[in-house]
Amino acid sequence: MQSRKLIYHIFPATILVTVGAMLALIWYGSTNLQHFYMDESKTSMLARAYSIESQVSELLAVNDVTAIHSFIQKIAKKTFSRITLIDAIGHVISDSLKNPDEMDDHKNRPEFLEARAEGYGSSVRFSKTVGEKMLYVAIPLYLDGDDEKKQIVGMLRVSVSVAKLEKTLDRVKKDMGIAMLVVIFAAALISIYVSRRISVPLEKMTAGAERFAVGQFSPPLLPPDHVATEIATLSQTLNSMADQLQDRISTIIHQRNEVQTVLDSMLAAVLTIDSNDALVSLNSSASELLSLDHGNSVGKSVQELIRNIDLLQLIERAHKSGKAVESEIEIQNSSGQSLFLITNCVHLYDENKERFGLLLVLHDVTRLRLLEKMRKDFVANVSHELKTPITSIKGYVETVLDDDLSDQENSRRFLEIVLKKSNQLNAIIDDLLLLSRIEQQKETSTILLQPGDLCPVLHEAIHSCSPQATLKQIDLQLECPENLFANIHETLLEQALVNLIMNSVKYSDEGSSILINAKRELIHDQLKIVISVQDFGVGIETEHLPRLFERFYRSDKARSRKLGGTGLGLAIVKHIAQAHKGEVLVESEYGKGTTVTILLPA
């Protein structure tokens, strides 16, 4: 079948679609506008009728026709509507526009019949009385209010003219018709213009595609029927290679999407760079780890994007060696935090086995290194803490044995020291076991929290610490409002408070005071229970505060060991607070005192 020029495909279809759309729009818009206006008018008129229903019913009950007529005239003037009162059999009692005696019987009016049957009625019809088309809404009036089982004593009808609506609709239809003609004319001009703009370049593209396609691909495919001559000619030259290109492009896109999905799902950071050290691609983990913007980073040099000398030297070493390189490096993130990365750098090869770039895989092992350091520090600290009392016990026992128990006074003194060191060793082991048990229960969520009053727990903790405070003449002061409730484990929370109060007692001067306070407070738009223990003792230097809750960490080792303690008290407090879904904070000024605060959900 002979093909036609492109303009004969575009122009008729454009005109037909435009005309059909405009006609449908005019019909749909005018119809819906009319329905909407009618519905809104009925709703408004019903509201007016119901708003005066009770007053009219009362006047009708006393049969005060003069008052009824006066009331209806007044309301009709205010609402710009016509109001009619009809009795139960259809006789007009009062009307705001006409003398009731001159009006016909209304018992067969549609709105009258519908209101009697359905509870309210409406109709649109021509009024002989007014001489124009009207919208009527009627509601029944009952002797005792609105109970539908009561006898109907009359009908209250409200009506307005619809002539204004019809004039408005006629004007809208006329305007739409004019707009339709303008749009059709504009569409015709644009259609001709667009058709020419498409067909002329296509003719040039066809000539170039024919030269490009000679002898390069399989015989061309036949174009479909009913297409433009230019498209048919172009299809004969381009369709021959379209299938091959489409298969290859689909395969490439599919493989690219698979690779990108795998890369984005990896926790490790992955980057590829070309032989000129320009960034080719990176996954989301690399963007986050190295603080790089994916859209603005691709194509730029890695020397410009990455400011870490160790990573740049690793890339340079991989280029020179021609082999895979692995190393652990340390970098600084955007917030200044040190990150430890295990970096693998391998070469990328093209189809000719030639190197064209590098693939870098960065594994963030910062958490692993921190855990390893914490483990080493813990082992060293616990070994030191256990070795000190064990060494003392061993030395004093050997001394007693060497003296062959001949000096009973010294032997007793040495054995008392041994007992003291044994108690210290036992306290360390007890605290370690308690800390381990809290951690295990916290991980398995077996710590049962129940609503409880905090004041008795605070009183009990103070009572437990009173003997030590009394020895140093320290005044323990408590401020706790009544009925301060929270979800708590009373035994664990009391243990945490005892640890905090005992620490304050140890590091406070004789005759001083310690303030224990509990209250509700709004912190960052969340209601919290704030429990604080404040002393006015020696205080803690600022550099020690971040590590204060580590196990066996002592800000003043000599003074801490002299005063006793296991070095685990604050670590236990931290884990107890976390088990209560809270946190613990510390504020201190050296030489002036320390305040430790436990925050719990209210």
C-alpha cells in the first residue's frame, strides 16, 4: 500500500481530536455546572427552611395568620427567596410574593407530594404565579416538632428563580464555542508547522542513514503499512540494525543494573577509576564513607576528591606494580573522626586484556578495631586490678609462713590485710559478674521493668549509704516530689544510685553535703525523669570525662585505690541506665564538684 506524507497523518488526527475534546469538554462542563448549582441551591434552601421550621410551626399552632405573613415576608426579604406556607390539604396560607387567596390549590405540586412521602421534596418547573422557571424545596411541618410519626399540619416551601443560572450557562456555552473555534484554528496552524518541522529533518536523516547503512547490516525490514513516506524510508535503513543494537543495549543495561544493585547493597565502599585517576563510579557506601556527592564527583580526579595521602599512595602503587594491592589505612571523616579501612585495589581489563582502570574496595573496620582496643584495655586493666590484691595476698602469706607464726601480733595484722585484699578481690569478681549479668539480661530483654514510685527507691539508697556518710559527717539531702513514677527495676536502680552516692561520699570533704534530686523535665521535646547526684568534692578533670564510664578506668588512680572500690561502679551505673532505656551524663569542674545525672523515660 502506498504510503502518505507525514503531514496527512498528523493534521486530520489533530483536528479531529481537538474538536472531539472541545465538544466533550463543553458538554461535560455545562452539565456538571448545572447539576452542581442545582445541588448547592437545594442544600442551601433546605437549610433555610429547616432554620425557620420551628418558628413557623409555633405560629401555625396558634393560627396567627398575620404573624405568619409578617414573619415570612421578613425572612424572604433577608434570604432573597420566595417562601410559601401551605396547609396539610394544599391550601396556601401565606406567600411572600402573592396574596394566598389569588393562588391555586397546591396539593398536586410535585414538591408537595414528594415532601409528604419522603420527608422533603424538590422540583424545577415554570411558575404561573411568578412567570418564570423556579426551583422549589418543601419540608413538612408537624404539630409537635419533627417526629415523623406526628400528623402533618402543613408544608413550608422555599423557592428561587433559575433564570439567572440559565443565562449564565448560555453565556458560558457561547464563550466555550468561541474558544473552541480559536483552539481548532490554532491547532491547525501548529499541526502544519510541526509536521513540516518533523518531515524536513527526517528527509535529511534518511539520506544520511542510507549512506551509513550500506553493506553494514542484514537486509532491511519492511516498514508497517500506513506510515509516512519519510518514516518508511528511514525504517528500511535503520530497522536492520535496530534488533542487534537493541539486544546489545538491553544486555548492557541489564548487566549494569545488576552490578549497580549489588554495589549499592554492599556495606563495603566500592570505587572505580580510569587510567588517568578520574572517578568513574562509586556506590552509596563510598559516597557516605568518603563524604562524596555522587552527581558532582564522577569524572573528577581522585586527587581532587580524596585528601588522604595513604589512599592516594596506594592507588599510585597499584598503577606502578600492575598487581593487586591490599593495605590498612586510617582516614578522617567529615566530622574529624578517625576511620580504619582495609583497602583492596585491583586492576580492570578491557576485551583486549589491557588495563584501563582500578577497582577499590574499602572495608570499614573502625568498630572492629575499637572493640579490639577495648578488649585489650579490658584484659590489661582487669589483669592489673586482679594482680594487685593477689600479689599482696601472696606476699603477706609468705611473710607469715616465713615467720613460722611465731609473732602472733604481726601474723594477725598480715592476715587482716590478706582478708582485706581477699574482700577487695571478691568485690571485683562480684561486680564483674553483676555487670555481665546486666549485659546478658539487657541483650535478651529479660530485665522486667514495672511502674514504680522513685521516692522509696531513693530513700532506700540513701539509707544504705548513711553509715559511710555519717563517718565523714556528710549531709545527704534528698528532693523528690510525691508520686514520681517511672518504669523501673527497683533493685537495679537502687544499686546504681548507691554506686553514685558512695562515689560522691568517697570524693567529698568531711562536713560537706551531697544533693540527691529527682524531678520531671522536658528535654528535647520529650518528658524525662531526671535523677541527679551532686557533690562538692574534688571534681574530675575535663579530659577524663569521656572515658569515665569505661571499666576499671580511674581518673586519679592513686586516690581511687586509696579510697577503695573496684573501678566498675560507674560502668555498672551506665549499663543499668541503658537497661532502663535511659542514659547517664556527667558534669564536673575540677576542685568544685561533680554532678552525675540519670535520664529515664517518663
